[in-house]
Amino acid sequence: MVKSVIKDESILLEVFIPEKILHREGQVEAVANALKPASFGRTPRNIFLFGATGVGKTSLVKWIFSEFEGHTQSVKTVYVNCWKCSTSHSILNEIVSSLNVFTNLKQPRDELVKAISNYVKKTSKKVIICLDEVDQLKEKELLYVFSRENYGLVLVSNNKYAFFDVDSRIKSSLAFETIEFPEYKPDELFDILKERSEYALYPGSIKIEYLKIISHKSHGDSRVAIDILRNSALFAENQAKDTISIEDVIRACDNVCDSKKDERTVVLDDIKKTLYDILKSSGPISSGDLLRQYVELTGDDILERTYRKHMESLVRQNLVKSIGSGRWRNYEIN
């Protein structure tokens, strides 16, 4: 008889949206309140969600969008990932496709905007658009266009400063509310893992102690935690076991954390990648020396506040560790 650990693997995949969002009650309420006017035919308030990877931003948005679609016919929601669609044209094509609007996708931008506007007039629906990874959007002018059309905008980013350099005219037109997503605490991750394991794995497949270990090893990132749980189960199954061992968990922790770090470094912009590479070769280094080495290496005399912004981003992504503060701050690879 073939032994099995996994009952439903789909529950351990990144695309899975749970029936309830744990430990994000305040954020759920804030997002729902901002978007609620749409269900009464009014324009919803624009919102900007920020926080590190794996803190529940995307899951929460998709969950709330599903709730809207299921409970009202007067709202249409559209989700776009700007990492996959970074140009105005590709984003508009994605929106048009989601609305099932028949049009020539090679049409100019203005024609696609008009097609969406005609859909709104024809259906009398309020459109809410989520632009995830909005910092990857190459043409921020599109945000101004959307705001002028009175679409509701949910803007999502890992970067708190995603709109730092955006034209003030665009920021003024958006007038978004900001909602922060802090990293999960280990006990919160444990609750998430416990619920997922109860539905995804067969009873008795994993010890509670192992879920606690995974919770602590994931550094506040729910995606990492769930990936470790899934890989632990797959490692056990590959060995024809019906329970997950501590060796499976340790192996999964190493594999997932290494792969996640590789993913995060691949998508770094040129400045962050250079700073990260300097840290890799130098070891622990003071903030002043790191900036000086960057300038000497690249010839790019960047502003100190720009440098600080990039370093804060690397720290938030758990790629770099910050020790101390102010002029005594040191950095090293995490």
C-alpha cells in the first residue's frame, strides 16, 4: 500500500486563497471600509498596502475581491500583477481581458482606456483595480488616468517608498490611504500553518512541535512557512513515509530559504544588487564604508537618503541584517 502524507496539495500552493484571513483583522476592516462605497454605487477610496513579502497583502486583496464578487452585482474587481504586466499597454490588455470586453488588444492606449470606460457606462458597475507590485509599473501616468476615470485603486508593494519619486500631480490625484502589513509573529504563523496542515495533510502526519519550528524559521514570511510545510511533506512522501520527520523539516527549511533568497536577489534593481554584492564580498561593514565603496565602484554619487531607502528595502526583504543605528549602523548579509 502506497503511504501518503498530503491529502490536498492545492491548499499549500501560493495561489490558494483561504476561507478566512488569520491575524489581519485590522487590515481586513480598513480595506473593506475603503472599498465599501462601491457596493452602493459610489467611488471607493484608493488605498496603498505595503509590507514585506509574505505578510498577507495579496491574499487579503484576493479574498476581499472574492467577497465583493460573491455578494454584489454592482462591483467588478480586477487583479493585475505589475511584475508580469509592467507597461501601460499590457496592464490595460489584462484589464480588458478580465472584463471580457471584445476589442483589438493591439489598439493604442487611449482606445483601450475608452473600451474600459464604455464597459462601465454599459454595465453601470464600479470597477476596482488592484495593481500588485505597483513599484514595477514603468509608466506611473496610468495611475493618473485611472484616478480621473474614478476607478477604485488598490496599490500593493513591498516597498514603503514606492511613491517616493512619483510626480506630485499623480500622488495628489490618487489621495490614497496607507495600510501597513507588519511581519507575522511566530505564534501567528503557527496558527496559519496549523490550519493549513489540518486541511492539506492527513491526521497525525506532522507533530505540533515541527510546526512551531517552521514558524520560527520563516522569519515572519507566511509564503516561506507554507512552502517549508509543503516541501517537508513531499520529502516524506518521496521516502514512502506517512509521517514527516525532523530531518524532512530541516531539509525543507534549507531548500526553501535558499531558493527564496535566490528569487529575491534576481529581481533586485541595479543599485540594490550592487550594494548586496559589495556586502557579500566585504562581510560586515559600516554604513558609511558601504556607501563609500558603492560610489567608488560605480561612480554614482547617490543621495544619502536614496541610499538609506535602498538599504531599508534590503533589510525588509531579509536579505541584509542591520546592526546598530545612526552613524554606528553596520550591515551584513542575513
